[in-house]
Amino acid sequence: MTLEPEGPSPESPVEETSQTPTRSARLGRGLIRGRLLVCAAALMWSTSGFFSKANVFDAWPAAQRGPLLVFWRALFASLVLLPLARGWRWSPRLVPMVVVFALMNLTFMTAMTRVDATMAIWLQYTAPMWVFLAGVCWFKEPVQAGDRSMMGFSMLGVGVICYFGLADARPEHILMGVASGICFAGVVISLRQLREFESAFLVALNHLVTAILYAPYALSQEYWPAGNQWAYLIGFGMFQIGLPYVIFARGLRTVTGHESSFLTLLEPLLVPVWVYLAWGDMPTGSTLAGGGLILTGLALRYWPRGVSAS
């Protein structure tokens, strides 16, 4: 799967005419496609609460549930991704990527089993702020018109939701969720900087290393999957985390890290929608208010330029 069409061969040069797409037009289509890939990944990620909060895992104690889910999810993600992975090669830059990915899984799944699943996801989505600061200040990624307003409105919306939604949560559990956001930012930055690598290879390597790191703990516990748990874990690994990361990594070939991290805010925005459709639970007022702020930021970034590739 390529993100940009191949250009004309040197043997048969083609002049740019009114019938021939210009280079800027091709780049524009590649950018739009990248944005759509990032949004598709966010849509698939938004099913995380359905799997992690399923009552089939109630028999697993909360203290062990997070690491156990991390292992089994990463294992099944690896099984579906390894046959797709091509272009295996070594680089020292792969080390920080796999480390922050493993830490992200642990901190996020632990937070999700200790606080409300929706709030754990919102805590993780403090990541766009870190990605924006690192991308702009460190990696000198370009800032487009509306990026700053998008960051301001989005982070204000996340803040409103977390402030009211975590009033009764324990501080250490909140910090675990914030840590998952910092690690998620590291994953986004790493995938963006490694975009010359094959996407399925990067994602397969991340999940394989995560499964290996958590295998000694998970396999030493007395809690093993049984019955319907197998089906949930397979879906959790393959559909919710494995394939979306391949899609996301491919989107990062043309979309900057900070823009992609803001687009993935669609994930937490969709979580309460699925909850309402599945169980009829209405979102809280703070979630509606914060979600409105995030949508405002996204609208300011994209609506006036809906037909351009800025």
C-alpha cells in the first residue's frame, strides 16, 4: 500500500499540463489520504473500552488485570501483524520506540482498570500537547494556520472533561493516566521519525517486544483466559490495537506528528457515543462541554480550508 502515486519514469518524461496532476496536487491528495488513515485508526481505537471493561474479565483481580490484558492483547496483535511485516532491519532508533510503546501499554491499561475507562482515555489524550511542543520546538515540523487554536481548544476541552470526571479518582491513578499520555506522545513521535520503515514491521516489532516483556509476569499468574475471554482478547489485539497502528503509521508518512495527535482526539470523542448506543448511558455535561471545545478547535483548523491541503 503506497501513499503517493509513482512519478513518470526518466525514460518517458511527462510535462505538467492541465490534464496532468501537478506535484502539489499529488502531495495534497497524499495528505488528505493520510488524514483519513489517521481518522480510521482513531475510530478503531475507540472500541478499547468495549474490550477492557467487558464483564468476562471480572474474575481477574484489578491489581493484575492491567498487565494481563497488556500481554494477551500484544500477543494476539503480534500474531496478526507478523505475517504482514516486511523489510525487517535494525536501527538504534528502534529502541526508544519499543520502550515507550511497552510503557504506554502498561500505564494505559493500568489506568483503565483503576478509573472509568472513558476518563483513562481522556488522560491519555494529553498527548497532543507533548507532541505539538516536541514536533515544533525540537523537530521543527511546520505549523499550519489554525494549529495553535486547535491545540488551545483541544487541551481546554480535555482539561474540562478530566477536571469534572476525575473528582473522586486517586492521585496515583490520575498520574498513571497522564504518564500514558506522555508515552503515547513518544510513540507518535517515534513512528513519525521512523516513517521510512515499513509500517507493519514497526507495529509488529512494538507488539512483539511488549508481549515478550510482559510474558514472564502474565504466564506466572494463575489467571489464564477461558471461554469467551479468548474471543475478546483476539478482537482486542487484532482489531482494536494491531491493525489500527499499521493504518496510523501509514498516515504518519504524510501527516505531521502534532496534526495526527489532534486528529486522534476523535477516539475519546467517539467512546461515549458507543457507550450511549450500546447501553443507553448519556454523556455527562462536562463531557459534552469538553467535546464541544475539541470539535470547535478541529473546525477552526479544517473547516475554512476544507478543499485545500494546508
